[in-house]
Amino acid sequence: MYRSHNCGELRASHINTEVTLSGWVQKSRDKGFIVWVDLRDRYGMTQLVFDEERTSKEMMTQAQGLGREFVIQVKGKVIERASKNPNMPTGDIEILVSELTVLNEAQLPPFTIEDETDGGEELRMKYRYLDIRRNPVKNSLIFRHKVTQEVRNYLSKEGFIEVETPYLIKSTPEGARDFVVPSRMNEGQFYALPQSPQTFKQLLMVGGMDKYFQIVKCFRDEDLRADRQPEFTQIDCEMAFIEQEDILNAFEGLTRHLLKEVNGVEVEKFPRMLYDDAMRLYGNDKPDIRFGMEFGELNDVAQHKEFNVFNSAELVVGIAVPGGNSYTRKEIDKLIDWVKRPQVGALGMVYSRCNDDGSFKSSVDKFYDQDDLAKWAQVTGAKPGDLVCVLSGNTNKVRAQLSALRMELAERLGLRDPKTFAPLWVMDFPLLEWDEDTERYHAMHHPFTSPKPGQLELLKTNPGDVKANAYDLVLNGNEIGGGSIRIHDKETQALMFDYLGFTPEEAKAQFGFLMDAFQYGAPPHGGLAFGLDRLVAILGGQETIRDFIAFPKNNNGRDVMIDAPALIDDEQLTELSLKLNLKS
């Protein structure tokens, strides 16, 4: 056998035990008459020792020739370490090597295999198999394994059945572009990779599998923003014979279980917030409620003066920055520059200092007196010592801008503690949203989401006002899960397709299989899908998902390690009846 023990398990209790270890050379220290080698595997590190008094000359030479990342096997005796290392679990012992075998030599790695490495992200992604040897990435992947095991254990105990659904499916409009796969055996026809198993899990409900889950890959061919992947993993869940409250209770339970078992944190309260309130108070539908800084709408107290910037705005809105009056003018100017960046898009920012003596000093003192500024402080909840930051403009745009500023300020103020967890349900999303380009309504979630009870008739008169029976689970300012109660009867589904602009023929061509299934007794059903990559990252105290994915892609959707996507040869194109029409 290659090893009797791993490199992380030997302790003082093993002294005088003969052992066999295998792993990678982390580093070596050659003093001439003695050589120490740190041997590493997935489990930890053990120090090896070779000295000229107890080691043959040939083996000393061999030990002195070991390079970083050489794969070796050693046999020897566990002895007490003369200079103990309390920072290593194996720091009380070392191995006096009696036999050394080089299993594989290694080139010098392009970056150091250390917790703090000198390799940039793109370089580490190119050599991801080396990056995985580093503790931060290795531990992140082990952490992901622990989370997925807890998910499977919990859902299985709750009566859920794990069912696999196909990857090669039919292309259906679900919001993003599909990745398509040509079919050699069906000339000119294509499969699509699923954006989610949405229709299949609904069909499983029709089939009587009333509690389904699946940890599944999903695919979306969309322009990537930071920290998104073209392929991602969902914990996909569906339940039959339920109402919205059943769904919320079921997955609050799963989230509580994960927080307790993975993080040792007890969370009892899962507040609920209407979508409209989330947008009004925080400017987005996934607010981070670990801290305050709620929006205060200032139209009534800031307009109708002589300041035309506010008078011409659809919305004037501000936040109180705790302790912000301590900011220097230079620091405030940098904040103004920050909101004017193209990524945020504000034209500027007005501010008001809340002095300790109860007075105010504003950048627009010319237009507003002390009574006016006191009202700003009252509406935003500002206290003496705070700073009120105010933006104005189009309602949707200015809310998004102030939301970005709120999160940036919270980061600077240290208010986003990764060890604090604040879950939140956001509910009652709009069912439809208007698209200016196509001049038609689109489903905000997907076409199978049901309207809130009693609002079906409103579709005929004010479709934009209809609320969806939909809900998102937010954790620390990130959407970690979302779902809805589904439409389960053919007539309502046909009506929904009609309002989304599908002709009966188009609806039949795209979703005829689902409509047909509804004729055979579809139960009331609904579900929720967690984004596993994001969930694991947040539970792991991180904002980025890449280190929790074994082989991630970059911001251009490329796998730089295997150089994919790539061209295929003409013979393959001919087999698939494809011809390229590339832009020069």
C-alpha cells in the first residue's frame, strides 16, 4: 500500500510506530548534515527528517534532490520532534525516514502552493489542479461537500425523493438564452441545455412524486456579470398539495438546519417583506438587513423650493450614514465621484451634515434652511453625528444607485459581518414586467407562476398591477433561493400564455407537452430552487462563488484550463449538418 496513515493524523501517541506516508513535497530545508521535508496531502502536513548520522549517504543525496511538489512515498518511524510546532496538528512529531521513493518528479509550479499565493486569478484558473492543492480552495470544496450532504440528509428525512431530469431537452423561452446542442441523428434539429428543470419537476408533480428535489446543473447563455457562471448548480425542489405557507415553512426549516449544522448558528426569525416595500426601503429586491440605512423618500420635504435638480426629479431619496459627519470634505468628494462612476450612473450627490449641536450644514444651503434640513434628518432617521446622502432622478434608476451606495458604505463601515446571518423572505413580486424593446409583457419569473389568489381578473384590465404568488429567500443581501406557486390548470396557463404574447399555436408548439399533462389531473403544486454556489459561498463567509466550484469559468465564460469553448473540425460539422457563418 502507498500509505498506512495520512499526513494529518499522526500525533505523539504514534511515537515509535512504523508508518508509510505518501504526498507532495511542500518545501525542504537543507542544512547539509540534516534535511527536513514537509510532506503534504489533503489531510495535512507532516515533517520528515533525514540526518547523516541515521540516514544512508545515498538517501541523503536523494532527499537533497527533492523539489517542490515532487510526489513521494516514505517509510519510517514516528519520533518526538525536538523543536515542536504548536501551529501544526502534527507539530509534536516527525518521521525519521528509512526508505524514500520518488513516485513522480514535478516541474516548479507557476505560483506558490501556499495559503497566500503569488498567483493571480487568471493564472490560478489556468492551473486549477494546482490551485486545488492550496488550503483555501481545498477547504472550500470540502465545505461545499458538507453543505450538499446536509441538504440531502435533511430533505430525505423530510420525505423528499431525489429524481434526475434530462440535460438534453427542448428549447423553451424562460428568460435567458439557451445553450443548444445539435442532434446528429435528427438533422437540422437541436437539443437545449436546461436553464432549470422547471417543466420536468411540474411533470413529476403530475406523476404523483409529491416531494421532489435534485442537486442539478443548470445552463444560461447570458452576458456574464462579475461572479456569475454560465453553468451553475441548483437545489431544485417541488411539492404538491401545498399552499405558499407550506413552501415557506419547509425551506425555512432547511435553511435553519444548514445554519446550525454547518455554521453552528441558531436563527429563528425569518422576516417577510413585500417586494414593493423592499424596493421603497432598500432599492432592490434582495436587501441586506444586517444593518439599517433604510431609504427616506424626500419629495414632500425637498421639492417645491428653488432647487430645480430636485424639482424636476421623479424621486428624491436619501439615507443616513451613521457617524458620517466625521467624513472630511475630501472623503465626501470621493463618495460623490464613486456614485458618478459609469457602473452606478448618478449625476451627483447632495449631502447634509448632522452636527452634534443639532444644527445642519448642507451642500445646498443656498436653497434649504435649517428647518428644511431637520425634516431631511427626520425622514431618513439621521441622528447628530450622521451624514445624509441624497440622490434624485428616475425612480427605478435612483433607487438602484442609492442601493449601490448603501452597500458600499456598509462595506466601508464594517457593517456586513460574514459571521452574522440575516435571512429574509421577499414576497408578492409583480407577475409581469413591461419590455420597452418588444412592447409586450414578459413573465418576471417564468410563465408557469400563478397570480395571487383573486387577481386573475385583473390580468384583463391592469396586467402590470397583478402580483405573483412568488417568493425569494434572501440571505445577507443575496438571493439564495426563489420560487412560486405554479399554475396547475390548462385554462389559466393558456390565459397566461396569451398575456405573454404567445399565439395558441406557439404555446402548443413550445409547451404542448405540459398543457397535455394538465388534462390528466395536475395537483396544486409549487416549489423553490436554491442557488447552491451562492448559498455555499455565503455560509462559508465569502462573497465570491468561484473558490467553491472545482473548475470555474472566467468572466468571458471560458475555461482557460482546457481552453473551452473551442472550434470543432470540418468533419464534425459535416456530421452535424452545420455550416459556420463567422463574422470577420
